[in-house]
Amino acid sequence: MSVLFFGMFAGWCLYAAELETRMHHFEYAPPHLVERQIRALVPEAPRVSMNPRANQVIVIADAETQERVAAMLKVLGRPPRKLKFRVQHNREVLTFTVADGVPLTLPVSQTPPHNLIMQARGRLAPETRNLPVVGSALQAHVILLREEPAVLRVRVVPAVIFGALQPYQIVSYDDLAMDVMLDTEEYLELQKVLSHHDFYRQFLLTQPDPSAAPRPVSLLVSFEGLEFPQPGPEDEN
């Protein structure tokens, strides 16, 4: 019996000796995402200790698991890549630089058709229903799908903006979101792509003079390229 107990104790000591305690650092990734991914590798709660304010986590695990945690944090901790856009809106050319996955707003018209304004105004709360219209816009959420060749997914949501001062009241039509693909080899004519939908046809119009007929808005977008984060001293070593 004593021999069996000693063997079990020796095995436990050997197992415990294989565990390592390491402190891992992470940046850019949300702490809750880091914790969820690590606990998928190390489910025992006492073996993972998060310090979200310092962007640190202490993990007790074997060497192989520690390396998997480090590799996972390296991927999660990459600074967001920056995406370059050129937008031609009627005769005006605008340039945007936005981080991968960060929304941006493309202005459409300061004077959308009256019926569009009234339809959007009906979605406002009663106390804000008389605010002046600022204009219409496309809210675009851009995700880099592939780097070679570079391809983006652009999720477009039409919106009408109201208010006299910021923060404005934004009426977004999330139920009418549309996904389009874009690469560095082509211009995307949003008016042509989006106007297949009845609401977008109405949305992509402008009416500068109430007595005049609405006229279409010309909106072209090109994806110019990527900017990769500069490596820090730790990455260069």
C-alpha cells in the first residue's frame, strides 16, 4: 500500500514539475477575447490570472500549452492594419485611411429627397422629431478578407443624420445592409451596385431645390492598398 501511495505521489510531483508559470503580454486585443481563447486551452480556472489594466495574463501550464498561448496572443495582438480608400463623390475626391474592421462614414448628400427625410424622421424619438436634417450617408464597415491578392468586404448601411450640433441623431437602416467586395484592381460604382434595391435607388438621390426633380448622386470608391504596422524593437530581435 505504501509503495502504491509513494508511486502516486511521485507521479503527481512529476506532473507538477512539468507545469510552468509564465506571464504573457498582449496589446490591441480585448481582454475578454484573450481570456476566452486562453481558457479554451487551459480550462482550469486557478491556472489563468488576468490583469486587463496592464495587458498581462499569468498562465500555469505545460511548455507546449505555453507556446500555444504565446502564438495565439501574437496573432491576436497584431496592430490593426490600415486600409487606404479613395472616394469620388460627384466631382469631389476624398481620401480615407481606416483601420481594418473600423467603421467609416461616406457622405452621400446634404439634401436628400424630402420623402426620404420624412421617412427617416418617423423613426426618431418624439422629442427629437423636429431636428434639422444634416444629410444622408453610407455607414461602411470594412473587413480585410485576404492580403494576397488584397480583397475587402464592405458592409454598407444607409443612414440619415439629424441634429443642429453633435452628437447627431443617426437613423440607420441596418435591416437593409448590403455586402460588396472590393480589391485594388477596380473602382466600385456604389450607385450602380446599390441601386438594384428600391430603397437604395431613392437613397442615392439629391434634391437641392424642392421645386426641381431629384438627381442621382455619383459615388465611386477604390481600395488603394494596405499599410502594415511598423515592427517594434521586440519584433526585430
